[in-house]
Amino acid sequence: MNGLLKVGTGEIAMRFWSPSPHNGFSHRRYEWSGFVFLQDIVDRSVISLQEERAGLTTQQVLPASYIQEVPFPCHCWDTFLKNSVMVLPMSLCLSFIYSVCVIVRNVVHEKEARIREAMQQMGLSNSVHWCSWFITSMLQMSLTSTMLVTILFFGNILRHSDFFLLWLFLHAGSLATVSFCFLLSVFFSEAKLASAGSGSSTL
């Protein structure tokens, strides 16, 4: 048996997954690679040895090997969904780039114009300053997430997904994106350069 023909165990899932059952000649390597026949020979040998040790001399014909694929529910082939498996995550990432550029530019512009130092002289604490930026940025990102979920759900693109779970998933991504924006704002001192650099850094 050629070891290159068997299904490897180095990956948990397929590299290019499609929402469909396994069907085709390449997915039946367990059968045509010779492993199932080797397993059948070993099983019959073990059974024969156990019968000899137990003193059983019945020459019964063992049943033949029978293979059946795991049942899969009724599936409708959706060409658009199959093609959007790789495109949709990139599209969602690209939809947040404008928001990232705007947030980083505004934060760096405030630092560049010395507005933060002026407000700190008037008694503004550092925690209140960053909390205000976080609330403002999250409102903007939440609006974007809500619009994306509405388009994906009511546009019958992800019609089998739960609306709240999808919104919660994008909202968690928004939290990470806002935190990443605050991290990027530390490395820039000019607003225009920060706007351009934050977009490329997000990609």
C-alpha cells in the first residue's frame, strides 16, 4: 500500500472547503488505496487466532467487507455560495478599511494639533479621553456591522445563518479593529501619513 495515497492526518479540515458532502473518486482513498483490504486481512487473522486459542473449530464464512459513506442531509448545490467562501471574508475585511483609516486619522490629528494636551490642562483624565474615543469608534463600527449583517441576511446571501450571531461575530471583530486602530495611532505623528499607513497595515 502506498502511504502517499491515504488521507493525511496533518490537517483538521480541508484547505479549500466547500459546503457540500464528500463525493467523488478522490474522497474514497480509504477504499482504493488498499488500506481497507489490509485492515480486513488483519481483522480476519485476529479472529482466526482467537478461535484457535478458544478451541473453536467452526469453519464459518466471515462476512465480507462493506463500506458506506456517512449519511449527509439533502443538499442543494449553490454555486454562488461555493465561490464566495474565499471572497466573502476578504470582502468583509475590506469593508472595514475605510473606518480604520478614519479612526486612526482622527486620533492622530488630535495628537498632531495638540488638542489632547489642551484638554488635559483643563482637567481631562487619560482614561476618559480614551473611553470617549472608544465609544465614538465603536458607534461607527457598529453601524457598519449592522449594515453588513442586514445586507448579508436579508439579501439571502447567508440566509441560513442566525442574524444575532452574525452581528455578534462582526461586533467582536469591530472590538479588535478599534483596539488595533488605537495601537496604530501610537506609531504616527501626522494625520495624512497615518491614514495611508493604517489602511496598508490592516491589509
